[in-house]
Amino acid sequence: MTEDSRYEAGGGRFAGNVGAADWTALAGELDAHGCALTPRLLTPDQCRDLAALYDREELFRNTIDMARHRFGSGEYRYFTHDLPDLVAGLREALYPHLLPIAREWAARLGRTAPWPDTLTEWLAMCHEAGQDRSAQILLRYHEGDWNALHRDVFGDMVFPLQVVIGLDEHGTDYTGGEFLLVEQRPRAQSRGTVRVLEQGHGLIFTTRDRPVRTKRGWSAGAVRHGVSTVRAGRRRALGLVFHDAT
């Protein structure tokens, strides 16, 4: 089996895993905590294959040295629009399950919900608005690396949820490197959440903010995310963003 055919076959297999997840429970966890861990979406072999793509420079449009930009320490690469089938397929399979959550959140906050039924239509809208660069990334951290708290907003066209998938096994391939989420709660102190990113599982989290119930109704709670310091080993992850960048 060739490398390309292996990715194509993988893309056909994982879609069932996405659909089999308990999306009602995941939506409830997102409402409660701002993030939710999916069941396993990728096998260990698929994770290793994806992680190995990092060294194929022709697949990427840009490489970011996080220390240079004062984003933390570590490195990540933006894919070109010519995505590997497994990456493209994961993104397309997740979008229709995330869409009802996005629309419900917009309704609670009294916002418009511009997202159409298909990812293809939505990306075309992004491109028409001038957001036409791929935002899908592979991240790589070594011992001592970390990611500063931030939000992935690349323009006015924003999808409110994104997914990061662990490609290495926590506790075996690396230690530390937990996913961090800090929510600025309306008229209250900020709240932090820490999650271990399990290999092959996707962590869904909010891109910018999420609806938080208060005594006065629904308010937008601003949320930032990052990664704690990797204490040992190497941590790699796939980041899936559902809007393109300016």
C-alpha cells in the first residue's frame, strides 16, 4: 500500500468514529467546561503517520518558531490547502456535528449564525471575505516547550469551535504538556481547566468565547487556550480550525 492510498483509506474509516460519538454528551460538556474530549478518532498508527508528515516541507505553507514570535516555545507548521486526505476527511466529518452546537451558541448570545450546512460552502464564504489561507496545523513541542494562552481568530469569519488531536501518548512519549483553558467569566474571577490530550482523541474547545449563563441571562465568556510546559519527551498534535486565515 502506498503512503497516499493509506491516508485515503484512513479517511474513509474514521468518519464512523466521529458519527458514533455521543454528541449530546459532548455538547453538554462543552456547555459546562468549554472543552470536551471525543472518543478515539485515530489509531496509533494513523497518529504516527500524521506526526511523520511534519518533516515533509512541501506539505506546508509556513513554519512558526513560537519563541521568535513570543508565543511560547516550540514550533508549528501550517498545511497548504492541498491537505492530506486524513486531515481533510477529519475536518469534513467533524463539521456537521459541531455545526448545531455553534448555531445554538449563537442563538443564546443573540448573534447571527452565518455557517451553512457544509464546510465547503463556509470556506467559500471565508475566501470571498479575503480569508483564503489554510489554518490547519501540525504542532511539535520538545522538553521545555510550551504555548502561551491565546485565541485562534484569523479574521471576521470565525467558527466558534475547533479540535486538537493528540498524536503522541501522554505518560509514555512525553510528560507535562497538558492542554490549558482559561475562561474569563462575566463579573467573576477567571476559571482554569486542564486536560490531558489523549493519543488519537480529539479535544473540542471554543475558539474565542462561549455562552455562559448568568443572573441576567446569557453572556459571552472570553476563553484562551495554551499548553503547559513539556517536562520530558516530544508532544505532537494536529490542530483543526474550521475557518481559514487572512
